[in-house]
Amino acid sequence: MMLERYLILLGTVTALAGCGNGEPPLEATQMRTSELAQAEDAHLFYRPGNWSEVRDAYNPAGTTRVVRLTQGVYYVILNGMGSAKGNAQISTVAGLGQRCNLINALQNPSGEEALMLFCRDQDGNRRNLAFTAYYTQAPAGVSNEPLNRGFVTSESKTSPVHVPVNAYSSTGGEVEVSRLSTGRYVTTFLNANTTGGGNVQITALGADAFHCKVRQMAAAGSSFSIFVDCYDASNALIDSRFSLLYTKGTSLHAGLGAYATIVGPDGGAQIPPFQAATVAWQYDGGPASCGPNDPVEAYAPPSYVRFPKQLDRTGPPVALATAYGSGAGYCNLGSSNTDFRVVRVACYASGPPDSFMLAVDRGGTTCQSTPWEMWPPNSSPGPVEPSPAP
């Protein structure tokens, strides 16, 4: 109800939608190649200050603005990025009991994409929070390679099965969303022809869920399924729409970024020395000149992750994190993050300890001339915040 009052209050701003939602969906060019056209994308890292402030932004199509409409309610306006098919992801840069969700994504005839966000604490109070935002358009064409990129924005939180219009698969196959039970869904990419793995990012849509997460992934025949759970602030399953982005063997921007699944950070002492954490499904596509060709490193607790070939890349940064596993926990980017060269992720568990999926990228394609000085594993890279269970 609180959100509805603000949507009514902000009615003049939603005119940004224009007739964009009424336009026909983009049709994929039916070319069979092993390489897709590069998707246009944009990202930013925002920290609240004045009423319109962006800390770091990347948008090759134009300018980026963040407008705070009222406490905890934002529009991220991406000039030149408006499209009939696209996907938005949000990660909260904050501590326990605080989340930002996506309310809507709107397009206007002049080519702007406007992402509406709503940030709150677990008691439902609106909060001005830091966040990262990422938006990608569907690239042209389809590939005869196994699924390496796909997304979907679910349209119904209660329909047993539906095929959303705003969906994309690099293989050209349909994307289905099925509701299994209250708050539990499975997104299936048909004709995926993949053995699984990769990276998934999920953002809850609307004000119903406090967060959505990945429970598991499974490849069966030619299909690939991602199981999604959505929870309210009391860790009870709740029906919700969601936005999902999948990548495998590529990254958010131009294939130069990185991702990894960090398995089971299990609490314990919140001070160094850190213990090496298990890393699965990793990819680091940074230029070789930007760092050593070493595996992804992760230390817990809490979790600090560094991608060697991302350390010296230039350009505005972005990071996205999503909880992975059977528990009801959620994961935020730690508020001590500044430039995401070493990424701190804090997971707040309820039930089994959660793993998480992390993706990072930067807007630049070159390396800085002065190498970034890495912190040694057994020293602290910055303030360490406690992560008690909610």
C-alpha cells in the first residue's frame, strides 16, 4: 500500500513510458553463426548524496542519470538504451535487513530506458541506499553454440506456466517460467543444449518479495532450468515476479568481465586470517595485460573475492551478487566496497549457509599504467562488518 501511494504520487514521471510498451517486440534475425552481435549494455554504481548523483556510470549510448524522487524511490535513466527487449539487474550495497528491488522498466519514444527502484529495510521503511544497476538489450541474431546468454522478465507471479514476451536466448529457443508452489518457480531455456554451469543474477520485481535467489540449476536433454525462490522479509516464501539474467563463458560487458560461484561461506570469526573459499563455475575474461592468468580467489568469512585479470582494468565498475542454495538467505554487496577491484559480499543466512553467484565488470578495455596493489590473503582489505542472521 505504501508503494502504491508513491506510484500514484509519481504518476507524472511514469509518462516516460510513452508508447514504448505497446511497440512490437524485436524479432531476432535468423542468422546461424557461432558469434552473436555484441549486446548494448549500461551499468552504474550509485551512492546516495544529493537528489541526482551517480558515482560511476558506463553507457556507450548516451548519458546516465539517477533521480531520487522521494526517500528510497529512484529512477535510473539511461539515454539511448530504450528497447522492447532488455533486462535489468539491481544489487544492494548495504548491510543486514536492507534491499533494493526493481519496480518497473519503462521506455520512451526518444530512446531512454528508465528503471524504477524501491529501497527499504526489512520492516518496510523506505531507505536511501547505495546500489549497482545493470541493463542489457537483446543482441541481434542467434547462435548455433550452446546457451551462453539469456534473460527473462516474468509477467505473472501466479500463472502455472507462461512464456514472457520480454525474454531472450542466445540459441533462439523459447523461455518458459513455471510456478511450482508458493514463491517457487523454474525458468527453462528450451533448445539450450548446454551441460549447465555459468552465472545467474536475479532481482525481485515489485514490492511483494524482499528478495529472490537461485536454488539450483539443472540441464536435462536440450533444456536448461534455473530454479528460483522468492521470500518476504520474514524469510517466508512469497509469490513474486522477477528479472533473471544468465551468462556462461562470457560476461556482462563485451566478454571482458568475470564471474564465479563462491560455495558455502559458513560464518565463524569475522576477523583475519581469512580462509580460502571454494570457487566454482568461474570465468575471467579480462585482458591478459591487466593481471596474471590465475584462478579466481575468494576468502571467507565474510567473503572477499578478487578476479586477477580485473584488478588493473580501467573504467567505471559494476558488481552483481545473488544468493545460491537451499536456504532463505540473501546476499548484498558490502558497504565497504569502493571500486570492486576486491569485492566484498555479505550473505545473511536463515537455515543452511548460502553460497552466492557474483559477476563483476568495468566499462574500460585497457589497463591502468600503475598496477593495483593487491592485499595479501592474511591481511584485511578493509573494514569487516558482522553478518548476523536476521
